[in-house]
Amino acid sequence: MKQETGLSTLSLAILGLVSQRPLTGYDVRKVFATTPMGHFSSSPGAIYPALKRIEDAGWVRGRAGQGKTHRQRMLYEITPHGLEVLKQHLSQPVTRDDVIWHLDDLMMRFAFMGGVIGCEGTVRFLQDFASQIDGYVMVLRGYLSSVKDIMPPCGRLAMENGIQGYEMNAQWARRAIKELQGNPQQADGTTHVSRRGRKE
Amino acid sequence: MKQETGLSTLSLAILGLVSQRPLTGYDVRKVFATTPMGHFSSSPGAIYPALKRIEDAGWVRGRAGQGKTHRQRMLYEITPHGLEVLKQHLSQPVTRDDVIWHLDDLMMRFAFMGGVIGCEGTVRFLQDFASQIDGYVMVLRGYLSSVKDIMPPCGRLAMENGIQGYEMNAQWARRAIKELQGNPQQADGTTHVSRRGRKE
DNA sequence: GTCCGCATGTAAGGCGTTACATGATTAA
DNA sequence: TTAATCATGTAACGCCTTACATGCGGAC
């Protein structure tokens, strides 16, 4: 079940990146290829069609620009409409389904929140996130204890791995809340790449 | 004709399940729909074509059987060739690429190991797994410390979440090794279930 | 003057998703 | 008899993957 905004994980990743500063398709590929961001493919066959889709949707707009060389290339920047869509998407409540099926989307949403919705919204997200996980962990523990005796060790261990992963996420979220509330002004800040012209 | 390493996650899940006991497509759907196994879709549009693919590959064989009702249906059981392919697949070394891009496959492989490769192989897998993760965590930590000052707080926190997830996996693996070595005979036995969940 | 990095794409194929379709059996 | 469950599929679509193709610019 897709969300009504129809943002796939890849589209969200690209839109989030472009929301921070204008980028070319090649820039996006570099981010995916050289940073531990999302484990996305940096293949042109994924990036360029995705960029085109979100451009056709009116969420980004391409304009001429040049990079390190003097060569022309397409610089994409987010449109007001795109920002609205992004904001909308990042503000959606965290559901149990998200936790079960789209954990990576949730983390991506979080990663881009700072610059788009404020500190309060981000904290609320983390609280929702943690409590949804708590609920699901209870379900999993219940299931595990009901079948652990008839379950082979590897299966049980694999399931414990999953549960511990969720618990780790909940703990992380609570630490993150404390940290953000410790210095609330930190929660926004769009890129932090500037402070004296850097990239672009 | 597939290449033997070409087991998609879904094919692996199905082949692993069928290796434990003969199942119909409907049975497979039920497992996906009612247990916290793999966050897979139980949609017929996924299961039946996948079953057909692995049948065409000669890894499973369908025969007539009946379930609770008296109605005929296709019962699939694993073939010697399929078992060989599964064994082969589960015995592959753990690479860093697996850790980065196919963590869920790795966990699925682990979940089915008990009944297919022995305790020693399983322990070796876990050792590889833990040390590959250690290596990657070092890379991630290096990356994080090199950019954390120019990174927005949410991005940094999201990245810490990823790192902690890997660390949790390494710890889990080491605990699992101890447990399996504590009672080695436990390492085999058949059944299902793996990490991450599905609907309650 | 050639090789490498920049920069952007297309084509074919695989496979999962959603939605629809079909028919048998059993419980109410 | 009607509805629910069992059981198996197909069709259209979306999107990622791999692989290929192209052309500019700078460095040596």
C-alpha cells in the first residue's frame, strides 16, 4: 500500500536531497555512490528516470547551470509545490505498517526532517516511532514465546535478531529525542555545507 | 534456467520453506500472512509466479495432494537438485556487499541453515557475518567522524542509527555463536520464521 | 592525442504490486 | 442458498537492474 503522495523510497531520497541544495543527476549519483546514504543504487538507469518523474510531477525544476567544468548540465531545484509535497510526506503519522514494511523509508523521512519541518515535528515523529515500535515488539515477543519451544534454534535466533533490531531503534529514538531537546535550535538547518561557500 | 546464485530473496524464502516440508502455494501464502516471517507479500501475484519459476528451474516438484479439504491442490517438495542449490547458496561466504545491500537475505539464509548445513557451517557463517560487519562499521565510523561537523543533526542521527543497527547485529551474532556452541546438537532441526515481521 | 572523469541518457528484462477472475468446498 | 474460505491463477503496471551508448572537457 503506497502513500497517497506516491513517493517511492528513491523519489523521497532524491527529493530530500534536492530540497537541501540544487543538484544535478550526477550529483545525486555521487551522493549515493560515495556516502553511506540509503544503500541506493547510483545507476543512471535509476536516477535519471526518477528525476524525470519528479520533474514531471512538478516537484523539482531543472535549469541550466555549470559545475566544476564549463560544461552545461541540468541543475534541479525543488519547487514550492515539491516542498509542500515533501513537508506533507514527512508529516504523516507513523503507523505500525510503516514500522513493519517501510522502516528504511521512516529513517529517510527522519534524515530530511531537520530542514523541512521543525524541531517539534521531528520530536513528535520520534515519539510516535518509538511507541509504534514498542507496540510491535510486544506482538513479536508474544509470538515468539508462543512458538519458541517448537521452533528450531536458527529460526528462534533469527527472530530474536529482528526483535532486538526493533528495540535498538526504539532506544535510539529516545536518545535522539533527548539530544534534539537538549539543543532544539540544531534541529533545523538545511544543509550546513555552507558557512563559506563550499560545494556547488 | 537461472544461475544458481540467482536466488532472489523471495525465491530463497520459498525454497527454504519447501525444504522443510512439502507445501502448496497457499500454504506459503499463509506463512507469509500469519507469521512474522520475512515481511513478504503474501499476494498470489508474487507467490505463484515465483513457485513456477523455481519449479521450472527444477528446484521443486509439484505433485497432487490434498489439504484439510478433499480438494486437490499442488503440493511442492524440494528436489535433490534444489536442495543442492539451497545448500550451495547457504554456504556462500559472507561478503561486505551482502552486509551492505542484502542484510535481510543474510538473515534469511541464517534462518534456514539449521536444517540444511550443519552447526559448524552455521557458526562459520556467523563468524564471517560478525567480522564483515566490524569492518564495515569501521568504515562508517570513519565517514561519520569526517563529516559530522558539516552534517545536519538529523542526518547525523540517522547515520548513527544505521551504525548502531550494524553493531547490534554483530553483538547478536556473537551471542548466537556462544549459544549454538553451548548446545551444538540444537543447530539443526527444521522450521520457519526469520527476522522482521508481518501483520499480527 | 589519448585516456579518464564528467554528464546524460536509452533498451531490455526481471520481478513485485495491485487488482481482477475463477471455481470448489464447507459452515451458517 | 449464501457467504466465507480454500486454492490458483492472469493482466497491467511500475520501477529497478544491467548493460550499452554518447559526447564533452581537461590532463599528461
